[in-house]
Amino acid sequence: MTQPDDPSHSPVVIVGAGPTGLTLALSLGLAGIPVTLLEAESALHEESRGAAYHPPTLEIFARFGIVDAMRRIGIAAPVWQIWDLVDGLVAEFDLGLLADRTPFPYRLHLEQGRLARLLLDRIGEAAPSVTVRFGCPVVDAGQDRDTAWVDLAGGERIAAPFVIGCEGARSVVRQASGIAFEGFTWPERFLVSVLTLDLAQHGFANAGYIADPERWAAFFHLPGDGPPGVWRVVYPVPAEVDDAAALDPATVQANLRGILGAMGVTPPDGLYPLAATSIYRVHQRVAERFAEGRLILAGDAAHLNNPLGGFGLNGGVQDAASLAAMLVEILRHGAPHTPLLARYDRQRRPFNIRAVQALSIRNKRLLEETDPAVRRERQEELRAIAADPARARAYLLNTSMISAVEEANATE
């Protein structure tokens, strides 16, 4: 990868080489802007929570020239479903209804680590002004009127006109900026089980949700090591159950029997074939502002949400695309930074509250509803929406993030 003449004085320093940071670096690099991208770890993250990409996000990746590679190794999911653990299939929605609004009328499933590798490779191919430095943990950040900077664990300081924190929930850049991270943490945790059992043979689409007051779940199909891929099934772990107990293989098997077994999915030998399990806490938080002077936030450093709907990773990539456009105006065309960064905040923060936060919370509450009458009412409403193409189309424009992204991008 070609290095800029003095990478310690790039106009932009990005902290965190996850999908958000890589998207931002690539966007700026394609515009010829020198960038230094710092990652604390020695290599790309292999952990894969987010793995579903909505149409507006795929449109961003198409501009980068990586979407064809994503489609070759990923799984297209035009159809997604809502099930009830007792009543079976409730509704099925087909993103093909949006073919006149997007060139990508489907969700694409691809493990986050594979996306990160495609982005990094594209930086190497097409963005020589970007320097990526691994093994560079940032321990502090600061700014004065004209400059921002980060301090590395080894004592090095890197200064730049702008520093962007894309390094996740514990963002050093956010903490150094004094920006509060408002919201809450759900009392239950989410357990992710990765199965090699092919759920498509049991009537499941490539993505969907199962409603139940106690044993709700989300499922989606990932490429894994190759056909037929793997299926990720996510379900809640009560607050009183500790991690070790929740991850005990016998407990995981019992919970899967309670979810999948109740829907008629039983493996031949009685055990669900598990490739991996993990557990994590779930937050709903939004930074009180997305920029403070020359310190800027994007992705999980700026907002966190539960994964029901696949909005978090998509929101981060969309943050990066929006911010990149602002920074190009500032650094290439001399636009004043204060009003443009205020516009970035106006575009992305309300978008996250209205779309990402509201939709992900609504999805969780829909799945876990305990009142039988309310559950029946919501099932009937979903069936009616799915049966009416006009209503289904409006519903899909909302759940696919298309409407919200268009609204955000139109904000002055």
C-alpha cells in the first residue's frame, strides 16, 4: 500500500478498523484525501455479530466496487418471515416489492469479518492515500481550536485537523470529547448459537423472527465455510442466569429444543449441530451529539442498539458515507467545518433515534409481548400488511431503512 509523504500529519485520523472506520477511510481515500486509520488489535476483528446489509448500505458498497464480491460469497435474502412459537408462520415479506426503488431489493448476509477484509483489500487497491496501522491502541484524544490529536499506548502523538472515533462502545474519542452516551442496557443478554442444521429444509426463509413471551428468537442464514452455510439463532438469556450456565452445552441444547423443537425442527440424533456459541450484553444508547469541535463520532462509538432488524452495522456504514461527504467538502473545497459537522449531527443523530433505536426496540417488544390479546392483534395486523402489496411496500420501505436514509440525507 502506498504511504502518504507524512502519515503522522494526515488531514484525518480514524480510530477503529471495523466496518465503519474502514468505510470512512475508503470513502475519503477514493477522494484522494490522506487518512491514517488506527486499529488497536494486530489484525482485523474476526468476531461477527452484525452480518446483514440492507439495500441503502449495499448501494454504498456498490460505489466502492465491492458489492459483486459480496454477492459471490454472501447469501441474498429477499424474503424474511415472522413466526409465532405456538401459531406458526404469521407473515412473510418480500423485498422484491422495492425493485423500483433500489438495485438491491434484498438483504445480503455476510459475516462482518469478511466484509472488513473486502474493504481493507479495496483500500489497498484503490486508495493509496490511506495508511492503515494495526497494533496501535489509542489511550487518549484531545483538541484545540485548530488541531485534534490522539495519543497511542507507546507514547506517540498523532495530530490532524480531524479525529473520528469509530472504535465502538468504549470509544476513547467519545470519552475524551466529554460527550455523554445516553440510554440503557437491557437486563437480559443475547445468546448466539451457530447451527450447521439447514433450516431452509423446514420452511424457514433466510431471515426471520419467532415471537414468544419467554422463548422468542431471531434467525438468519450465513455463508459459513460454504453451502449450505450456517444458521445463526439468537435468543434471550434471563438476567438471573450467569454466562457459564447459559453457555453450558446441555442448556443450549435444551433452549434450542424449546424453540426449534417446538416448531417441528428436530435433528436426527437428538442434538442440534453447533459450530459456535457466544453471549453478550445489549445496549440502547445514543451519544448526546456526534461531533464536538474537531472530534467526531460514527458507528458504535456514537450509537448502540439491539440486533433485531440488523440496523446497527448498517447505521454505522451509513454514518461513514454521510460524514465522508462532509469531510470532502471541508478538505477539498474549503467549506467551513463547523456548519457541516453540525449538519452531520442533524442528519445522523435524529435518524438513529427515529429509525435504529425505535425500530430495534419495537421489534424486541413485538417478539416478547406477553398479553395474548395484544399478540393476536399484532399478528392480525402483520398478516393484513403482508397480504396488501401497497401496505407491504410501505412497511418494507421502513424496515429496509430506505425511507429513513432518504429522509436523513435530505436534512439540511
